[in-house]
Amino acid sequence: MSKHYDLIVVGSGPAGKRGAIQAAKLGKDVLVVEKNFRVGGVSVHTGTIPSKTLRETVINLTGWRERGFYGVNYRVKKNISAEDLKTRLNMTLGHEIDVLENQFARNAVETIQGDAAFADDKTITVTDHTGSQQKFTADKFLLAVGTKPYKPDHIPFDGEQIIDSDDILALEKLPRTLTVVGAGVIGVEYATIFSALDIPVTVIDPRDPIMEFLDHELTSELVHELKDRKVIFHLGCTVENIEKNDIGQCVVKLDSGRVVKTHMVLFAAGRVGATDSIGLENCGLEADKRGRIEVDPNTFETKVPHIFAAGDVIGFPALASTSMEQGRLAACHAFNHHVTDPPKFFPYGIYAIPEMSTVGQSEHEVREDNVQYECGIARFRETSRGQIMGIKSGMLKMIFSLADRKLLGVHIIGEGATELIHIGQAVMHFGGTVDYFVESTFNYPTLAEAYKIAALDAWNRM
């Protein structure tokens, strides 16, 4: 017999988790269906948390933060293995899952493991790992199924030498050389993590410049620093095919005529919505060619009125932080609970080495809007805290309107970028101007002092 719920959530990642708990707090009966054996979704098992944990582990074991003082050959641990990386990863993931399961239990959210598929627009069938099936009905549905790596047919993935971003977490040993296909957020994060391990890295991407949504000065700074670390870039090139030679190397052939020989290939050229198996055709929905579901950007309602979608499956910005808020708002709208409009500005964090973060408009976007502006830049090495920490690179850039002196955008690359960005985000939210930074007192010595230095740099020309 089927059981009826007020809300069924498919997926337990950031959007699904927050949506389910929000609905439970509104007094609704909620069921979460998760295809993995433990909750957390892509964010916990293969995406956000694993990659950031891997990054922090590499920084600590390599002594990356101390190399400014002790030289590029300094290491905390001489021979770092894949097992060293997995040990901390497993500890972190276990903690994250325990916290999430506790949150569901405290809020009386039911969970079930299995693959969900619509039987009709009010019914789903859940198939567990044994093949047993159960049916459930609900008044409302929230689809938070996330994404999976894009795996084109012409790439011969084998899970060992030619891998995607899911496979990389299960490596038995570290590669001698690595080629990353795709210089988006995921590709850049993993390229810089392996580069910090002193593994020779090559990056291939058809775009030039990379990550065009970022301020171009930021990406130029990143590419320059990575080239100093001997990372090789082949930009404006596409991969024609990949094959293995007689000595176990991967041979990557580019349309430019170049050939790259490498021990391992990480294919990270995008992700697609995980919607191909959830029976959208049975509930009146369809996904686009990248597996994404179209929603109302304000309510997150699909074209089927009682079905909502949130998180990476609806496309940009596809961040854990924004997915959480989308899930919460979707649950509120589903049950007609009043909510205020989300803030206009949200930060974008890229956990590369060095990390990057941005909020507001980039310089090229300001130019496209024909806004008169001025920029201010501070180098982290100019701050006393930067000297204390041995920081040799990194910068903070702010853009101000000349008309009303308001802050239009903040762009940071370097140590602590994803933490520092929230100062700029808050000032932008409240309509702050260059004068706030010039007249305010910042703790000394701190990296946040870079805000004052950059503001003075702009103010002197304004």
C-alpha cells in the first residue's frame, strides 16, 4: 500500500535537505528519497565537501601555506599517498552525514533509500538496491536530484586512467602526470590541487579566457600564478580523441594538432542534470539537452503547478549555498508561506589553490552597462598580515561607481578569499560607498585590511 505525504523530496543534497527541513518546520509530513545508501547527495559524497576536504588536506600535508618562508621544496610530509588524502576525507564525510541524519531525525523528516521515478504526477515508485518497489503519493514534490559528470561517448572512460570528477575520489594511487580537460570551476580546482602536490599538470579548454563569468583580471592573475608553477595551458583547443599507447600512457589529441601524453586524464568538461531516470515523461515534465529542469525563478515551480525543482538541476548558479536557499524558498512557496525576496547579491567561491571569490559586477560587466567607474586594488603582500603569513601573491579588487560612489563589485584571489568576500557582500547589500572603507577602522594586522588599501587606491583617483 502506498503512503501519502504533504511533500516528497527527491534528493538529499543542499536543496533537498533545506527544502525538506523547511517544510517540516511548517508542520508538513515530509519524505526524502535518496538513491545513495546514505543521505547527503552529490554535495557530501562526490562534490562540494570531498573536493574542499581534499584541498585542505593537500594544503596541510604539503606545507603549502609555509612555502613563502621555507621555499617551494618545503613539505610537512615527504611522500604523500592517495591513502593519506582518503583518511581525512572519510572522517569529514562521516561527520557530515551524521549531522544531516540528526537534522532529519530532529525535524521528523522520513528518509528512504532507493531510485525514485514518477508513475504519474502525484505518485512516485521507489526501487531499492534489491529491486523491491514501493509507491508513495504526495500533494507536492521537490526535485533536488542534482547533477552528474558529463561523459561524452567519444571519451573512453575506464575509471582508472581516464576518469571523471566522481572517479577521482576513489584513486588508489596518485598519478605521475595529470591532464585536465575542462577549465571550469571543477577542472581548475582539481588542477590546482594536484599541482600543489608537485604533480605536473596540463589544462585543456576550448575557451580563452577561462571562466569568463569571473572578472578577467582575476583569471589572468590565476593563469599567471599557475604558469609560474609550471602548469601548462592549451586554451582555445578541443579534444578530438583519447587513447592509450603501448607503455600505458594516455595520448590526448587536440584539434590544434598538438598531442599531450599523460599518465592520467581527468575529464571535467561540465555536468548534466541527473534527470534521465526519474520518469519526467510520466508527470508532464521534460528536461533540456543538459538534463536541466525549467522553473519559475522566483517560486521554483515547474510547469506542473505542484512540482518544484531546486539546486544544480535547474542550472546557474549551481552552488551549494544558493541551492540551500532555493530549496527553502521552494518549500515556502509550495505551502504558501510568505517569504521575502532573496538578496540581490550572492558570493561565488572557487576553492582552487589559490582560492577565488567574487560578488557583484565584474569590470567587463560594468563597461557593458556604460557605467563610469573606478577600481581599487590591494595586493596581499602589501598588508602586514600578508608578510607575517609569508604570502607572496593574492589581490583584492573593488569597483566603485563614480556617479554615487557605491560599491559595484568585489573580486578576490588568494588566501582567505571565500571568507573575506562577505565583507564586500554586506556593504553592497546595504548600498555602501567607498567612504565606508576609507573611514572605517579594520583590525590590524589582518588580510581584511586589504579592503581599506584598495578603497584608498580608488579614492585617490576619484
